[in-house]
Amino acid sequence: MDNNNQLSFQDFLHYFTNFFSEDLINKHAESFKQALIDKSDDGKLDLTINENLQFVFKEFFLTSTMANLEILNEYHRFLLANVDEILSQSD
């Protein structure tokens, strides 16, 4: 809780970084890495080829979007778990 006993986004960040951030980052980094490995030849991906460069940006965008959606989902779950406290603060 912050100084005036209200649930804040900082509370969520503290909760999230303690329990979820490392696993989430590792999971999505591994997914991105695997997509690149699957697309590459002998572990190399020629980024001078436009199709390969587009693939890298597309995979990066999709992976980062999925990670952000998971963060939003955790924030939603955090708020739901604390809804009584949030509502009592508005009184």
C-alpha cells in the first residue's frame, strides 16, 4: 500500500515483479528465440532478405503483444482480488 493506504499501481508493480515478471519475460523470450530458430538455416537468419526482416519484426511484435496482454491479465486479476479494498477506499 502507498502512504495514504490506497491500493496503487505501484502495489501492482511490486506484486508483479516479485511473482511474475521473470517467468513471463523468460517464457516470451524463449518463444521469440524458438520462432527465429525455426525460421533460420543452420542457426543463421539473413536479415538482408526483406522477408526475413519482416518475419523478425512480426514475431517481435506478436511476442511483445502477448507479453503485454499477460501483464494486463495479471493486473486485472490483481484488481479483482483486491476489489473490496478498492471499493472501500471510495467511501
